[in-house]
Amino acid sequence: MQKLVLIRHGESIWNKENRFTGWTDVDLSEEGVRQAHQAGQLLKKHGFTFDIGFTSVLKRSIKTLHFVLEEMDQLWIPVKKSWRLNERFYGALQGLNKAEIVQQYGEEQVHQWRRDPHAHPPAITENDERFPGHYLRYNDLTYRELPLTENLSETMTRALPFWHESIIPALKQNQKVIISAHGNSLRALVQYIENLSDEQVTQLDIPTATPWVYELDDRLNSIRHYYLD
């Protein structure tokens, strides 16, 4: 049996301010830093160690993993970063207050944008300062890979190549793996691992900085999963 640990980043500044974040590279709040350190302490208490870590290219995810590994005295392990683990790209909603958007568009519409795996939030244009093509970290992406908006299904589509090409090979080598990512990129991975329906994944909530442990059989099928608390 192998164990795989997933962890959503700690509270970010925009989480605290109730804003849509997406690919905007906001930092952890003070509470988010505390949560990340606490998660590392919890993993250490339960005897976890890791051989490799995976994270997105956004600082809230990178720093969460750093603080976790710092508490475990495992900062030396290799960490691979990929844009494919980034949060879902929320398009024109990024930076806007969620409560104000509900007032403007209605609760049902906003719920659909946030939860329907096939619903797209309003798109941005390439001239928008939020367009990823303006940023150095995304220089290697093709034109088709640079989003203007994104739904959960598309988040899964761009996350799965990294899962199959980088994470699965590590697991097959019996490496102990931790993935630090985001609410929606993790939901996409969980939907794939658990073969969840669209309706089931709509109900899935992943709390910040709470280690989610998967126990996997020899074929890397899920035996069971649970939150560490």
C-alpha cells in the first residue's frame, strides 16, 4: 500500500477578502502561513515523510508546500512546479468580490460559474492585464494553453498530462508524494482518481491546508481516503 497526500494551499489574502483569485499570484495571509505550518506539524506527528513534492507555479501553493516541508525538516526533497496544477482560471471574475458578484448576477448564476464543471465564467481579452500571456512564467505555453476563461472540465484536461507524465511515474517508483495545489485543480484530480460524476464533484469542498491522504493499492487504485486532523 502507498500513501499520496494532497493539500490545498493555506488561506490567501484574497481568500480572506472573499475575492475570486484564479491565476492571480496573491500571497498567503498570516492565517494561511499559520495553517501551512500547522499542516506540516500534523504530518510530522503522524510519521509522514516524502521523497518528492509537486506544486503549481503560484506562490500561495509554493509557500504552503515550503512551510509544510520546513516543519517536517524535509526542505531538501525535490519539488517540481507546473502551471498545470494552477487554480482554475476564473476569467473576468478574478479580483472581484464574490458577494458583490452574487448581488450583480444572482446566486444561481454565480453558483453555476463556480460549480458546474462545464460552465465558463465571463472571459477576459488578450489585452487584459490578467491575461497569462503577459507573464514570464508562462512563456513556454502555446497560444491554445493560455486561457481567457476556464471551467472545471478544462482544468482537469490540462492537469491530467502532468498527473500521468510526472506524478504517476513517481508513485510507480514507490516514491512518497505530496501535492500542494488549489481548490479546483485538486477537485479535478480527485474527480479523476475517484471517477466522480459531474454531480458528485459539484458537491466536493476541499478545506485549506488540511492534508488529504489517499491509500493506494499496487495498481495505484484508491483503497480509501481521509483527512488528517
